[in-house]
Amino acid sequence: MYTFMFEEITTIKLIKRTKERIDNIRSYKRESYDDILQKILEILNVVRVDPDRARSRLMQIDKEREFNLKEDGDKKKSEEISKETGRLKEKMLVNNSKFSSKLSEKIRQLKGIKNNK
């Protein structure tokens, strides 16, 4: 066992499907399982006393999740675009290099033809 900020940390066994369900309710990519479970327990405790407040908390969590996932998606799209741009630039450099080589070869050939005349 490790200690983290004066708290003991433990491991728990979960069925794979349960872990997937927990993963699906993350509000942001790096949210810890402890944070997720704390949130679930908070909502369960509130729902007993004030179901409307619990419902509004769930709606707030959904909004946070949508915002964060959109932001993550935008970052991924941006990263994908950067990678694709890099690949295209690399391809253009290679093609440019091949074109330059072929052009130089053609020029040499033409000069050789002119010199022979």
C-alpha cells in the first residue's frame, strides 16, 4: 500500500464491464477513479435528501463532460491536422527533391545535346 497525501491507497477488483462504465462517465480525460467514485457517492447521498438537487448536479456534470470532451476532440483534431500537415510537407520536400533531380538531369542532357551540335 502507498500513501498519498496522508491517505492510504488500495486497489479494488472490478469486472471489465464495470470499469468501462466508470470510464464512460469521466468528466475529463485524466479524471481519477477515486474522483469519479467520490462524485457518484456524492450524488447518491444527495439523491436521498433532495432528488432535484441531485438531478441538477448530474446535468452540471454532463455539461462539464461535453465541454471537456469537445475540447479534447478539438485538440485531437488539431494534433491530427498537424501530423497530416507534417506528412504533406515531408512528401512535398521529397517530391521537390525528386523534381529538382530530374530537372537537373534534363538540363544536363540538354546542355550535352547543345555541346554536341
